[in-house]
Amino acid sequence: MTDTTSKLETALNSLDPSYLDLQDDSALHAGHAGNTGGSHYTVTIVSEAFSGMSLIKRHRVVYEAVGDLMTHDIHALSIKAKTSTEFSLIS
């Protein structure tokens, strides 16, 4: 696990996830235009904190939790934010 992955996991634990999967996709984006060196991640997070929230609000909550990591450590973040009920329907 990289230092950035550890920081990301710690930040997202503030949302009390029942499931958290972090996929480092950086190797898929090597040389990507505009990438200033930060990592690319796909995050799947399941939390009851998302209950009653729109998709946009869920993403905002995740970005708020991640905070300063987006300014230096992470270049791109793909987010799949679900409640446990929603996650069980697609699993």
C-alpha cells in the first residue's frame, strides 16, 4: 500500500464505511495530459452516511473527507458511493 493510499483510506474512514475499496489506477494514466504527478484512484465506498443524499452530494462529502489530498497527492478520483442497501442490490 502506498503512502497516498494509506492517507486516502484514513481520510475516508471518517465516513464510517462498511466497505471500502481503493484501486490505484495511476499506471493506466501514465503521461496523461495535465497530470502533475498525482495519483489516479477509483474508490468504492459503502456508508450509511450517504442515506438520503443525491449523487452530487455524496461526491461532495467524499471530496470534503479527502480534503487536501486532491491538491497534491491525487490527480483524479472516480467515486462509487453507495448505502449498504444499494450495494447489496448490485453485488
